[in-house]
Amino acid sequence: MVRIPLKTAALRRAIPIAWRQVKLLQIAKIAGAIAISALNILWHGHGVLRSSTPMLRFSAVALICYLLTTVAEFLWFLATGPRFTGFESPNTSPATGEFESVDPIVDELKTLPPSELREEVLQLATEMKSFEAGTDREFVTTLSAPPAAAALTEAERDEALDRESAELMERTLLTRRAYRERFYRPARALRDELRKRLGIRNVAREPRIPALDEGVLSGAKPITHAANYLVALARRLK
């Protein structure tokens, strides 16, 4: 239920970028539409709109081919363009999906010398791991609560299990919200700055970490995994 608004926000950013890349007056596209339309007319007794006049057939088929090609081109740019998560700042760069220099976090990171940047990463990574360890302890405490007494009726036991499930779900949602509010943006900004300084341009070859890429907590230790990746990048910084 939380993902639907985020996908809508991400599409609102991606659609204008994809549309700007579509070339409406593209010679190859227009030539292809005309060629298909001409072949349709030359196919006597067959083809599309064969009962219509040649001019109507030519115009209609050319227009349909052009529109289909344009839509396919737009969908291709939309599928292969920048990836957005819905958590980006309003000042996010539409071309790269990274934070622009007007973001105070990025401005501050750009001015830090390597040693101080490394310290910032190590401190944030420690806080991220401590946060996850604390939430894990709370989760275990909830799970290790004594089971419903055997004297309870079946309906009462079901009600107790429902309350426990609702509490676990609420804790999970609170953990995700707290992570996004406290760690997601600074962790992602640090990752982007480290990649720039290390000269990592082909990010597709880097490991996919949902906690950093999308702010999604999935897996056994998603926050620790993200923290370890940041530390590994920081240790490569000279």
C-alpha cells in the first residue's frame, strides 16, 4: 500500500525525461512509416483498409505506423532511463537521479577532505548498525513474549495472535519510516560522493543494495549491508 504513491511519484519524474528524448521529426521513423504505407497500397486486394481509397489507406497506415513507433520509442526510453524511487528530494537532478549541489548535504560533502569524509561515513555506518541492532532486539522481544495461556478459548487465542501480528507489522513500518527519515538521504548522498571521488561511473556493475537504492528494507540485515558497503567505499578513498 505504501509502494503505490512512491511509484506514482517516481513516474512523474521519469515520464517527462523519457518524453524529452523522443524525436518527433526523426527521418528514419517517418521513412519507415511511409514505406510500410506504400507496401500496403501495392498489395492489391489485401492489406489494411483495402476497401478505402488509396490516399486514405496511405495516410491512415502511415499515421498508425508513426504513432506506434513513437509510443514504442517513448516506452523504451521510460524503461531504460534514470531510476527514481519516490524518495528523492525536489532538488534531485532529473538526468542522473543524484542530489544536485543545492542540497546542503551534498554541498557539505563536496568540501570535506578525504579523511573527514571517511570519518563521516564510518560514524554514519556505526549509527546505522546500532539502529538495526536495537530494532532487531525489539522484534525478538515481541516474538519471545509468552504464548497465550492454554486456558483461553480458541477465539481468545486467535485475538491474541492478531494483536501480536498487528504489533509486529506496526514495528516493521515504524522501523522503515525511521530509517528513511534518519539515514536514507545522508547514506545515499555519501554513497554518491564516494563513487564520484573513486571514479565509479558504471554504477550498474556495483552491487544492488535496496536500502540505498530505493530505501527498501529487504533481507536479513538490510541496513547493516548498506553500512558495510559504505565502509568498503570509504576505505578505498585515499
